[in-house]
Amino acid sequence: MSAAVNNNVENHDDHHHHKETFITKWVFSQDHKMIAKQYFVTGVLVMGVIGVLMSLLFRIQLAWPEESFSVFEIFLGDRWAPDGVMDPNIYLALVTIHGTIMVFFVLTAGLSGTFSNLLIPLQIGARDMASGFLNMIAYWLFFISSVIMVASLFVEAGPAAAGWTIYPPLSALPQTQPGSGAGMTLWLVSMAFFIASSLLGSLNYIVTVLNLRTKGMTMFRLPLTIWAFFVTAIIGVISFPVLLSAALLLIMDRSFGTSFFLSDIFVQGEVLHYQGGSPVLFEHLFWFLGHPEVYIVLLPALGITSEIIATNSRKPIFGYRAMVASILAIAFLSTIVWGHHMFVTGMNPFLGSVFTFTTLLIAIPSAVKAFNYIATLWKGNLQLNPAMLFSIGLVSTFITGGLTGIILGDSALDINVHDTYFVVAHFHLVMGISALYGLFAGVYHWFPKLYGRMMNKTLGYVHFWITAIGAYGIFFPMHFIGMAGLPRRYYTNTAFPYFDDLADINVLITVFALITGLAQLIFLYNFIHSMYFGKKAEKNPWKSNTMEWTAPVEHIHGNWPGKIPEVYRWAYDYSKPGKKEDFVPQTTPIAKGEKITEH
Amino acid sequence: MTVLLSIIAVTLLAISVWQITKIFEISNLGAKKDDSQVASEKDNDLQGKLMFAFLVFIYLVTIYSFVSYTKVLLPESASEHGYTYDTLLIISFIIIFIVQTVTQALLHYFAYKYRGINGRKASFITHNNKLELVWTVIPAIVLFALILYGMTTWSDIMNFDEDEDALVVELYAQQWNWKARYAGDDNVLGDANVRFLNDFDGRNSVGIDSSDPNGLDDVVVTQEFHLPVDRKVIFKIRSQDVLHSAYMPHFRAQMNCVPGMITEFSFTPTTTTADMRLNPDVVAKVNRINKIRYDNSQELIAKGEEPLEPYQFDYLLLCAKICGASHYNMQMKIVVESEKDFNKWLNEQKTFSEVIQ
Ligand code: HEM
Ligand SMILES: [Cu+2]
Ligand SMILES: [Cu+2]
């Protein structure tokens, strides 16, 4: 704790005397605010656009299979779309890279990287991350990872195409599909950099939250955003190394002839030498990360939502301690539910029962969170700005998507919907769309903190409503085509006349996807335009209690001029009786005779 | 086509943006134009109402989907355990609906009801232990009941006995087709391994060990396989290259095919193919499909191409695990018929010893 004390008493200028050059300010910056922006631009603005574009391409293919489209030729070239007809291998590659980019690059690095970096120091009252240098390294590893992933799109035999889950043997043997050659190698190398970046970033977040909180900022006075980022970082540190080991073993099987995941294989007329390995082992290792990853994506979004819903309801978050407890419960349980992705892999049926049990247990803290959000709105005075709309939207899609988890998490019921479009519908709503809403909510809310300006409200509203309608329009019907028996990752459904009557639904979904995808341009425009021409922001535009709004609008090195403010109360004294204003910043001392809020 | 579509999509988008922007502008009329994000009372009013409208939208989407998409769902189960499966599914869905309807209503109604008014103060409520206990315990109880039900169903399905009189069938997956192997008169599958695949100039298509006497009477079939109705079938599932998944949706059955390992699944078919073709839901579905195929055929004929063949219902074995380029087209027909017809069909097939002669 001594670090925390030091951090406070020091006057910042006393010990930092370095000159800023263009390179250290804009490129190799160690300032958490600049690094946050770098994550956003790389993860969301660049990778996100690529990921969404890919989904639009394969959605067009699914709606009008066998037709020729010049957009395919433009984006995929002659090799992968001769005469504008998409090749099945590139379809699988698009799905794979779309999934990888959305889950890891946009919603892990883009979301956590942006907001953990921006908010952890500012909301706990620290000058910067514990190690600005490691933080910078983490970003640059992520940057390298992104460059490699994008480069993999251009290799001769095509990018990785074994699904974002890269199950061997498909991912291990180039003889089984072209994407498992150089494309898969680059995928694995890219992910190795990604994992290294994520680990460095997470360790930094953990250490910073534990050691650099300002005076008075006890753990139970932390805003829920910080709790979410903190616990997310812990889950990441626990689970990402397992993915790294899976990737390393896979690299060995691919390049050095080992048989960790391979056995008794015959391809293209040849018996391969592999003996004794098992793909099921890979599945265990993958999902030991893969499931927690869902919460790595989701918890930060929920943390952001907690903060925004409380602020804009002008009301304390309902059940602060229950919220913290459910974050912790979800974090713990998330590490023992991975087997629900493996009910029909040939795993022992008894294990199936165990994982059903743990999986349905995790529904309880998730339900508690949803109820607490609803209760926070109750009797509030809601400020329905775009950030608030996206937060409410998150709760809505989180419920809709989460409820079908009751079916997928139940081993018996999973048998017939596993690997169908029902799963695609479920996880997009509960994880993809929800986390994306969290991301948007965060941007609208903290844009003034990022760029010192306000975003355009009207465009924000338009963006929300098109996206909200589109999200249900895209993913709700997918439940039905899944329950009709349509497996996922199918290049076209026309090989089965049995699925002919799903064609209309597929067209409808694609039309919604195109509209929704294009509507994101509104957001891009609003973001970039407001960066330069937005209205200048006030210091505390949302009348919020948290500490970041006590820092000057202009970014300065060290966040606060002079001493770091001290904290006297929790973050949610909104509309406290006896106060003139409907908010009391954490830095306001307890007045004479004021009762400390019990929470 | 592309051009047309892009134009339609862009136009639709442009129109909706323009419309919505206008609505907001009109509703802001008179107010000082402030397009920063801080919501005015007017914004709160409009957005709160839209939130309520969105609740209606969610309900409408749900109702519409159920009314018009229920018909595409799978027909009633054609296997014994499938009935339990369907019951459990329906119960789970009822619970989901109740919770979905109520929580979405509360969420959006509160967003509407408590939309901000300048000068009003929100209630200062931090927590309520009793309430929180209630909404922790109730889901817990419901989930525990579901877990118990699910677990018993699951273990009934998965922990089947290896009865003497069950029919043993091997499903064999490779990129990108299926084969099925019957155990022959001894009802024991001969040993097999990918090492034997190149024996007999490739005629040993699932790699049976020719030195194992149990294998000589085995029968390997492609394209379609038959099952006798009302007799338990035990599937032994293999793959020779990558992961596949043997998915038989009409029987509520799925199990992955894992190279280097034999996985198992078992069910008892209860409805013959002929009977299923008479099921009203199936009849309606087939008619719809044939109408679509007829329309598409007209287009094809106009272009001077071959028309599509009319469709007739069959049970299907599909692949549900990504396995490479033709994953989308890994299919095998399943025919369920009387024991007598089944035996007749099986006797017409060549045994392994005949094939390798
Ligand atoms: C415009 C929005 C989006 C559309 C239209 C879309 C559409 C789809 C579709 C149709 C598939 C399944 C393809 C198949 O199985 O053949 C898919 C796969 C996937 N999507 Fe999206 N998606 C969108 C956004 C997102 C977001 C925000 C995420 C973030 C989590 C995401 C993550 C994934 C993942 C993980 C997969 C699985 C990839 C795989 O099967 O390996 N998507 N997407
Ligand atoms: Cu999971
Ligand atoms: Cu497959």
C-alpha cells in the first residue's frame, strides 16, 4: 500500500522531466490516454471495419448463393471469386477471420484496451498505469498482431479457414484445406503476439488497480467499471496462457511432427504417421480460454453499462455489493463451464452432466445483474442520451441472448441445436451485440474525455435505433433456421432441398445485415467529425460522480495538475437526499451531519 | 443483381436516416439547437416513448416469427428419446418466454415511465436485500429443476446398454462423404484402422482389418443407409481425416466423428420414412418446397438450363462440424422401414469378403 500513499503525496512535476517529441507523444507514447486512443483506432476503427465487412460479404453469399456479385470480385479478387462467384474455401476463411477479428481484436483489445486504459488511472486517481512502458509494449504487440492477421488475408493459399475455434486436424493439416497452410501459420503467430499483448496489458491493469488507488479509494468505493476491468484482467491472466499452450502444441504438430492432437489419419491416399493424440484434448484447452473469453468480452461492457445507467438514471446503482459479488461469481464460474461447448464431442457423458450443472449455475449471477439494471432504472430520472440508449439496449440483448443459454447449456437439449444457427443467434446476441453496445455506449459517454469534444446527439440516436432494430432483425430469425436443423458454417444451403424454404429468411437476414452494417457509417462519420468539429466539452458534461471528470478536459501528462484529489465516498451518491445537486462527486468530503451512504 | 441490391440497400438506409433525422428535428423545433449529446427534456420524452415502442417491436418480431416460422421447424421426433427431448425443449421455451416477456416489459417500460424531467429528483435507493434475495432464489430454484430434468434426460440418452438385439451400425466420415457399415450376421463389427485403407486397391473403403474374421461379413454402404423401425440402433462413429459431426436432426441425434477414436450414440427409430412422408407438417413443408423449386425451375428453363427435380422427404445425415470446402454438402439419406424390408435391403448389399475378392 505504500505505493498508493506515495502516488498521492508526490507532486507530479517533481519527478518527471522529459521532453515530448512527436514520436513519443503520438507513436511510442506511454501515456495511458494516448494508448487508449491507439487501441480504439487499431482495434475498432480498422479491424472492426474489416470484420464487419467480411460478415456482409458472406451474408450476401448466404442470401443469394450461386449468384455472381461484382463486390466479391472487387474484395476477393479473381482467385477467390472467379466471375464473381464465391469459392467455398474463402467463405470459410471469411467466417473464420470475421469471428477471430470480432472476438479478439474488436471486443477484447478494442473494448478492454480502450476503456481499461482510459479509465483505470482516471477513475482510481492515478497518474498513469503502474508501468507506462509495459503498457506501450502491450499496445505495440497488439499492433504487430493486427498487422500479421491482416497480412494473412493476402497469402497465396488464403487465410485460416478452420473456424475461429481452429480445431485440429483441420487446422493442423494443409492437405485438408488450403487455409491451413501459411494462412494458419500466420493466424497462430498473430494470436501468439495477441496473447502476449493481452497478458502484459492485464498484469498492468491488475497491479494498477491494486496499488495506485488514490487516498480514500477503497476497493468498495471503486466504480463498477473498475471492478469489471480488474476482474476481466484476472480472468485473462488465468485463461490466455492456456490458449497459448494450445497454440504452441498445435504449432509443434503442424511443423515438428509431434502428435498431441492427431492420431490415425488418412488424407489424400496417404496414411499419416501421427499416433496417440486427440483433437478432444485441443478442444479442452481451447475452451478453457474460449469460454472465459466470452466474459472477457462481456464484463467490461457490463461495467461500462453499470456506470452509464447509474449516472443517467441519476440514481445509485442498485445492489452495488451484489453487482461486485456477481462479477466475482461469474469470473470464478466461467473457468469451470468450458465443457458445455463439448457435450457431443465424445467426452464422457458424466462430464456433460457436471458442465450442465456449472453452466446453469452461472445463469444465476447473470440474472442478478440483469435484475439490478432494471431496478436501477426504476424511479430514476432517466437522461436518455445515446450512451444511455445503448446501455439499455445492452440489457435487452443480454436478456434475449442469455435466455437461450438455458437451452444450449443443457446437455440434453444441446444435442440437436449444437453447431446450428441457433448457436450463432445465441452468441451474437448475448456476447457480440451486447458487447458492441457496451463499446458504443462507452464511446458516446467518454468521448468528451477522449477528445475534449461532444459527439452529435441526433446522429447518435439514429445510429442507435437502426442498430437496435437491425440486431433483432438479423439474429432473431436465426434461432428458427437453427431449430429447423441448419448447421452453421455452411457455404450454401442449396445442397439440401430440405432447406429450400429457409431461403426467404436468409434474404431477410441479409437485408437487415446490410442496412445495419451501413448504418455504422453514421457512427464513423459522427466520431471522426466530432473529433475535429464537435462542441467543446465541459469538464463534467454528464454531472457524474467519478473521478475522471475532475481532471482537466485538456489531456495533461499525469492527469491532474498538482495533487491528486482525495476520495471520500462511493461513486453512486446520485440524488442523495439533503443535497442540492443530484450528484455528489467522490472527491467531495462528507459534509457535517451527512450520513455516509451504506451500500 | 448486385447493383440493384446495393442501390436498394443504400436507398433504404438513406431514406431511414433522412426520416429519422427529420423526426428528431421536428421534435426539437423551437428548442435551442444543441446537438451535443446532453439530452434535453424533449429528447428524454421522445426517446422514452421510442423505448416503449421498441418493446412493442420486440413483441411483434417474436409473434411474427412464431406465426410465420414455426412451419419451417423440424417435424415431430422420429426417435423414441426425441419425445422426451421435445418435451424438455418446450418446457424450457415456456420458461424463456415468460422471463423474456416480463423482463423486457419492465426494462422498456421503466425507460419510458421514468424518462427524465428537469428538476425532478430520482429516488435514492441503494439496495434491498429482501428483493435481491427473491430474485436470486427464484431463478436458482427454476434452474435447479431444469438441471435435474435435463440431467436425467441426458443420462437416459447417453448411457444406453449394449443390448444383444440392438443393431450396430458404424457411421464413417471422411472429406466429404459418409459411409455406413453393418456388422453382418454376427452383429460384431470387424476391427478397422486407417492403415488398411490402401489394401485391396482402395476397395477397403473404411479400412477393415481383413485378418479379423468378424469383419468379413460386414457390409459397407454409401449414399443411403437403412434402419429397421422400432429396433434400437447403436452407432459407432469414426472419421478418417478431420473432425466431422454426425447430425440426424429428425432423430434429435448428434455426435462428433473424431479421428483416432470411436464415439457412440444410440436411438430407436419410431417412424418409417413412408409414415413420416404422410405427417401433415411434412406434407405441408414438402409442398412449400416444391412450389419454391417449381418457381426456380421456371427461371432456369427460361435461361435454357435444366429444371430442378421435385423434392421428396427423406431423413438426413448431415455434417455439423466444419470440415473444409464441401462441409456444406456432406449428406447421406436415411431410410427407416419395416424389419422385413430392411433385411431384404441388407441382403442385397455386398459383404466385405465379396468386395475384396
Ligand atoms: C453486422 C454484424 C454481424 C453479422 C451480420 C454477423 C453474421 C455472422 C454470421 C451469419 C455468422 C455465421 C456464419 C456461419 O456459421 O456460416 C457469424 C459468425 C461469427 N460471428 Fe458474426 N456477425 C456480426 C457481428 C459479429 C460480432 C459483433 C461478433 C462479436 C462477438 C461476431 C462474432 C462472430 C463469431 C465468433 C462467429 C463464429 C465464427 C466461426 O464460426 O468460426 N459477429 N457472424
Ligand atoms: Cu462457453
Ligand atoms: Cu463437416
